[in-house]
Amino acid sequence: MRENFSVGAKIDGSRRPFLVCLSRKIRLCDGVFKVSGWCLVKVIREPKPDFSRISVIIGENKSPLRMRFRRGIPAIKGFRLNYFEFEISDEKLVELDVQNRVLLDYPKATKQGRIIYNAFDLFKGHGRHSRIIINGARAVYLRQTVKNTLYITQRSANSLDTASGSARLFWAWLLSKFAFWLHNNVLMYEKESARFEESASVVFAKLIKRGAKNVYYILGREAQGFTRIKRKYGKHIIEKHSFRHLLYFFAAHRFIGTETLGHALQLRCANRLVSRKLNSRKLEYVFLQHGVMYMVSLDSDQRTGFYKQNYKKHKVIVSSKLEADHFIKYAGFKRRDLWVCGLSKFDKATRDADADKIVIMPTWRRWEANLAATDFMATGYYRMIRKIIKNTPKELRKKIVVVPHPLMLKALESAPKNPLRKYLPKGEWSYDGVLRKCKLLITDYSSVAYDAFYRGANVVFYWGEKRYCMKQYGGGAHLMLTRQLAFGPVCNHYEDLARAITEQYDSGQAQKYIRRYRKIVKYSDNKNTNRIVRKIIKEGMVK
């Protein structure tokens, strides 16, 4: 049922403030981000609404919404014309999430309201955004969601945010219109087009070995082994952010990757041509998954990128009927869109006979990503890892290896006085290399648990902060992996870890945990890649 956002009418017995932007801009002045523009605004029905009492809520921060006219200029259907302004300091913004919804609060309203990004888009979004403010290593801008809600986005700045980057995108887009011979190409990629170690690389290698001519892999020059990989696969490797990359991105209609489509170019690229491309219904997309997605539920506000899209073809690789049901219930997929093949990266997943490491690898906390970039040791992520180490038996601490989520690793490495640095893997390393040495994994909700257990390692889960974390994920987020399905002991208190670690480190995998695991990960025959490739060829994506 479509939600009626007209405030002044009851919505589930509530009334909420409502602001529609006619214009909007963001600027940075002396360490404070100021958002302003002309708008139409409405609050609950009352004889003399006082707009000066409306507040803006961004994360945990509440500030006044300043209006030029206290009661506004009468306009249409109870709305009043006004000029608004609100602000948030850079110091507070950096502590918030990457994506931050701007909410409205009014004393007599029973629910918080929202800000419509553009009055002329009605209740649909077209991927619009404000100008991008480069603030040090961060990019900050206003963004329009698919439901036309105003968000403040902050992320790492990149080369495509600049004027020259926008120009390169434009010329690549224009030339792609005439490069009709590139339209049937298949572009493959992994996280941020910066890796060659997960499922996409395994499927790519198999397709090339079978003689595929129209398959290309996007890879950053900083990737481990780039020169060797480029030499082996030649023209089938496209260097990330080269003009060839931009051209092939706009020209191709077929994508196969372990991440959402945004990773095929630049994650959260604020360019309208890119947004239009990513939302095109002409696209064919196979999502290989970067890990088994039977952990945090897909109804989380932070996981909407994995929902069913209106592409010409949108398929997802899953590991069992149980995981397929997850995508059907929470992400809008039909069963025919889900291929129960198992993850191809598991085909090369092995563990060394002398594996003896205790690997601590929690999932990332997106709401702490910006704080981590400025002060990693101020994050709850850091404090959790420190406490896990503290509660590991002393005689086993020399076995500990800390491997943060890839999106938190750079922040940890850049903190020179961080005591966790001594636990990082030594020398040149990879996640696969670390897992080959892993005897026991300690995590919270990371899908790496499935990878480690598949290789033969035991897993201990720490869920002491589950309620807080699920709230931060937003929506109705909850763990799909229940206590009854967990394939390792679950600890709710740090004090419980010592016993669980000792028991699991010195024992093999318990049969009850193996039975639970097989309900979520069906195959263990190392033939996942063959099943996936047969499906891709049957769909006619590869020549």
C-alpha cells in the first residue's frame, strides 16, 4: 500500500511535518555545513502553525530549522512558501553514517516528517544531487533517494568528483553511443573494482579458459599481483579509471560481479550520467555475492542496494533454498531469479594442515566509517576488538591475527599509535591467505564465518552488541542466523569468550554445527563455478 505523505491528513493515526524543496544548496562555512533553499512547508492542522518550532534531526543530532518567515506565505493546499536553513558541524557529521536521512520534528506531531528533495519529481527520485564539497579526503553532498527523500551523503573523495573527472565521464558516455560493437561485452568486477581474489575472479578465469571473447575484468593497478594478472589475461583486463574503463562501462549492457553495480565504476559516484546508467532497464546483471548473505536481514535500510531491480535480467547466486527464501521474502525476487549453485570462491577455499591462527574479523559498521577515518580508536569497532583480545586466554594470544573488514582496514593502518597494528598480518597478505592459516575465527555478523567454516575452521560468534547494531542497520533489521542455526557457540558477554575459545580451538567441527551449516550452504563438492558458468552460458550472456 502506497504511503500517503500529505501531512495534515492522518497517517496511521499520526500527523507529521512535511517540507518540499523548490531549491536546495549546501555550503561549508567555518567548519559548519549549511543547507538552505526555497520550499513549501506544512505542519499538522492548527489555527496558527509556528514554523519556528520545527527541528531538524540528522542521526542523533537535533538542530532548529530556521525559516525566513515565521508563518510563511500561503500557497496551495495548505502549504506555505518559505525559505529554510539548517546546519550541522563537520565535527558532528564525521561521526555519522555514510548516508544520513534528514528528518523533521514538530512538538505536536506524533511522528517525524521528511524533506522531499525536489518538488518537480513528485514522489519519485531521479538520482539528483547537489554540488559536491571536497573537504579534505571526504566528499559531502545532498542526495535524492528513489523515493525523493533528501539525504546528506559523506564518503571518501575520488577522482571522478572533480571537474576533469566529470568531463571524462561525459566524453566516455558520448562515445559509447557510437561504439555499438561494445554493447554485448560482459564486465566483471569485485569490491570497488580493486580485487582479483573472490568469486568474480574464479568465474572470469573459467570463462576465459572456455574461450569467451566478450568478457572483461575491471581491476585497479594497486591490486595485489596486477602486473602478473594483466600479463596472463592481456586485453581482457581493463585498468580501473582508465578512459577505456569509462567507455566500456557506459557501452556494456551486461555485468557480473560480487558487489552491487556501483562497484563496477566508483561506489556512490555522484554523476547523473552514471546514475542513469546504473538504473537502466536494458542492463543484464548476475550478482555472484561476496559472501553468503544469510546473516543480517535484507530489510535493513543499509541493504536496499541488493533488492530486485527492474533490469532486463537480474540473477543472484545463492547457496541453498533457505538463502533463496531470504531474497524472496525481503528483497522482492522470484524463485526463477535465484540460482542455487553455491559461491564460486568456495571452490578454491582450502586450509593449511598446520593452520593455528585465531582470526578476529568483525563485519564493518557503516555508521562508524567516517569516525574511523578520523579517529579509529574512538570507534566501538576498535573497543570491541580490544575486549575480544583481552578475553582471549593469555596462552593463545600469540596466535591472534586481527583482520578488519576491508572498509575499516585502511583506517586501522593509518592510526600510527593503534595497539591493534601488531596483530595485523605480516608482509604482503590476502584474505584468502589469512583464512588458509585460520584454525578459529571470532566474528560478530560477518559472512566470512561461512568461508572459514567451509575450510574446516571453527567459529565463535560474539553477539553482545546485537541489539545496538541491528538498530543502526535500520528498518526492521535482524539476524537471519538464529541461535538455532548458528554453526558455532554464541557469546553474549565478553567473559564467555575465554571458555568458548579454549573449547573450540582444541576440537574439530562438531556434528551439530556441520548439520546447521549444511542447511544454509548446500554444496561442498567444489563444483560451484561449473554450475554458475553453465547458467551464464544458457542465459546467452557470454559468446
